[in-house]
Amino acid sequence: MPAQDGRTAAKGTQIMTSGQHTSSSTTTTTRRRLLTALGLAGATALALSAAPGLPSSGAAASTSAVVWSQDFDGAAGSAPDPRVWNLETGGGGWGNGELQNYTSSRANSALDGAGHLVITAKQEPDGSYTSARLTTQGKYTPTYGRVEARIQIPRGQGIWPAFWMLGADLPTQGWPAAGEIDVMENVGFEPHLVHGTVHGPGYSGGEGIGASSMHPQGWSFADTYHTFAVDKRPGSITWSVDGVVYHRVTPASTGGDPWVFDKPFFMILNVAVGGQWPGYPDGSTRLPQQMKVDYVRVYSN
């Protein structure tokens, strides 16, 4: 794993509007999202005008055949398929000030017998936190395609679910040179928002190039399942939620910094507890919390 992953604190720069999925592109030189100083109406108009190629209808990119799929069929309490999934273990904050210790225990990751993978973040009797982090590193690393998962996220202050990707050359390149694609992140204090971001050399951590999508009714994304996807093509990555596009990046988005995404990436599913971005559990947090994954699929494009 990298010394720190890109899901660091200062992501409060994404642009959003109320009531619908939203879109933005990065500012190409400072990547500081100066649009946040504008009123919502002006920010939205400028963000949309700065996103060439983003479908005005919000329709997701079309897909073709399923080329890879994990549907999590199996007996209740069984492990996710070890031929596909690695269970990373350890604690120490993972570069983001997180509290959890990732384990390989079935108490933290298991199939539920109804076609779902369940990742459980819990507090142990000694007050510590445990959870799970699954990766396909070294086992499945798609280069292009639509990468999609249907997920019901957990909820609560200090809870940080994510579906994301890292460059397969991470062991030799390190982070952020290997690149990171955050397909979906949520921080519990914003239950109605999910975030999509890329990190690379010159635009990592709080400088990541990202946007947010608001629940169409302003409800919590944890209330039910939603489909989170990126459509990864040569020279472009496009994000969607439930088939509605809200963000797109291209080499022009990096402000002259290297574009490091036209290569294989592996996938990651995890639930963190605490951290510099989401903050920490408080008296309102109810544990255990579960992230339920119905499927992960890759489509040809």
C-alpha cells in the first residue's frame, strides 16, 4: 500500500447545487476550485461551461458486454473469493488519521448468503475500531471499461466508505505517481453527497481533481442501493451515479501535470472509521455500520 493514499482531508472544494446530480471540472492552473467563492448559481453555470464533452442531458455513457463480474453468491458467513480479493490488514491511520484496524476476520467482511458482500465497521470491547479493505491488486487490473458497483453505503459521523482504484504499478511508482481514481466516497457528515476524484503527481490529497453528486431528493445515499461508476477510456474518465453523469476529466484537466490513467488499475472496497476529512465518531455515531455490495462489474467500452 502507499505510505498514504489520496483520500486526505481537504476535499471541501467540490462544487454542488441543490436538488440534483451536479457537475464540475477542475481549474486547470491552480486546481483550487476558486468557484467555491461564487454564488451557487454562478458556480454551477461556470462549472458546466468549463466541462467540454460532459453530456448536457446527464445521460451515462453507453456500455457493451460485461467482461468481468463479482456477484458475491455464496453461503452466509463465507469469505469473498480469494482468487479475486485480497484482504489488506493493519492500522496506524493509513496516512489519513483513520482509527480502524483492517482485519481478515469474517466479522468484518463476509458474504450474507443473499448475493451481497458485507463490510462491517465495528467498535471492539476495548474501544478500538475494526473494518475491512478488499483489493484486486495482482489479480484483476482492468485498463479501460466501465467500472461499476451497486452499493448501499453505511452512515454516521466519522464513517468513510469508498469504492476506488489505484494504478497497478503502485509498488514501483509509489503514490501519487501511480494514480488514484475515487469512484465513490462518502463522509458521514454529508449523507446526501458522494464524491468522485482523481489524484496524480501535482494534484494529490487536497489538490485532487473532483466533483460531488447530490442525491436527487437530498436524501441520504445510505437509505438504499445506488450504482456508482466510472467510464474509463483513453484520455478520459467520466463519473456517474445511477446512470447520471456528473463529472469528467481529461489530460487538459491536470493543468500541465502528468496524466497517469491510461494503464491498468486495481479496485478497492473499504470502510474507514475517522480521519482528517470525515472527522471522528461522536455520540451520534451508531456502530456497527455496514457497506453492502450487490455486485462489481466491468463492461467493455
